[in-house]
Amino acid sequence: MGTGERAYEAELLRRGPEFLERWGLRREGPPMRGRASVVLPVVRRDGTPAALKLQVRDEETEGEGLALRTWDGDGAVRLLDEDPGSGTLLLERLDGARSLAAVPDVVDATALLGGLLARLCAVPAPDGLRRLGGMAARMLEERLPAALAVTGPETVTGRLLRDCAAAVREVAGEPGDRLLHWDLHFENVLAGEREPWLVIDPKPLAGDPCFDLLPALWNRFAEGRLRHRFDLLTEALGADRERARAWTLGRVLQSSLWRVEEGEEPVPEQVEIARMLLGR
């Protein structure tokens, strides 16, 4: 862990005592570290195990509590309490040592994830979340031209951006209104007691469920069988395959635009997924 990460974790941990006192919690075990959070195993006054999630409130974490309240434990970790001002959450305790990433067969893991994805995306998005329609419009109208000016339209990266954008234009007029997780990969599905597997750590937005497929293809990419996995996820949603293809290319476009804006090349594994979907 670098100096910056240690400082970030220390800052989050300094918030812990306030919420332990406010919600009548007792710590039980060492902290668990996420990519942008610290989770403390705790016990509530009535003896119920729980997890105190300390994180910085930002664009990605905005709406996490709202999404979890909306799902109300149906396929997702249950929200027990929330401090909206800081983004701090009190959650039911899951088994942080057991995720779908450990299921040996990636196809079996994909089938399990697909079932959860279908349940989550069956729910209409509540008001107050980011919307895929606005996100797609900004990608196509603002960010894409700026990125092509950097890469050049006829470079390998430029052609990738243009091909992905062409696919998005086919579906952008119907961006959808379902509650999306936006980061549903195998490590974000943990074992629970109430259900065998439950989803954690949403970065919610409102949109088409097909926009949620890429993380489960990129995660465990090296284990292959990508076309079969894509088909399994599409079938779980009952989605039109061409629509699923277009919005998955939209996720590659979104990620690649971020990378170009940061002076980096697109993620190689995502480029391979795009080539598969583009038939190359």
C-alpha cells in the first residue's frame, strides 16, 4: 500500500468512532479494504452482525444508498442505515472471503451473476440517479470529438472509438429506465446467509440493462469463453442480442474515452471484447 492509500484509509477510519457511537455498534475484527472504501465488521446492539462501510461521497458512490433501499435486499446486500451527507452505510454482513470470483468454472459463475443481474434490472430506477441517456449523449456529442482530435480518426484507437460510437447511435434513442448496478463483476457478488449470493457496491444509474454486461466479461477475461458468457448474460436478461451488443460496445466506448482523456491506450481486454462483438 502506497503513502497516498495509507493516508486515504486513515482518513476514512477516523470517521469510524462517530458512527459506531451514533448507531450503537461494536467493532468485531480488522477492517476490510475495498478499492475506495474501508469496511468494518461490527455488531449491532441486538447482537446482529453488520458491516460499516466508510467511503468518500463522490460521483460514483452518489446514490448507492438509494439503490440499495430500492432493491430492499432482493438480490443485493440489505441497507440497515445510512448517513447521506458522508456516504457512510450500515449494511448486513456478508462473507467478504467468498465471492463469485472463486467459483471454479467461469461459465457457472456467469450464470449465477446473470440471474442476479436480471433481478436487479427488473426494478425501475428511482428519481435522482444519473441517466444513461444523458451519459450517452455527452459521449457522442462532446467527449468523442475531443478524443478523436487526440488519437486521430484513422488510428487503431480512433477506429475503435468510431465503431463503438456507431453502435451506440443505433440504440441511444431508447436508453432505458431500469435500475443498473454499473459495476457488476464477480468480485462484487459475495456469499450470504439470507441468500447464497448477494450483490454489493453498486454505482447506480438509470438505463438499459444491456449497459451492465461488460464488467462480467472483462473480469476473469483470461478464462475465455467470452461469446458463451455474453450469450448467457443476454439470455438471463431476455434481451435482444443486437441491443446487448450495442450497449456493451457503449461500455467499451465509455471506458476507452476515459483512458484517452488520461493519456492512455484503451484496456487491451476490452478491445478484444469489442472485436469479438464487431465480428473481427
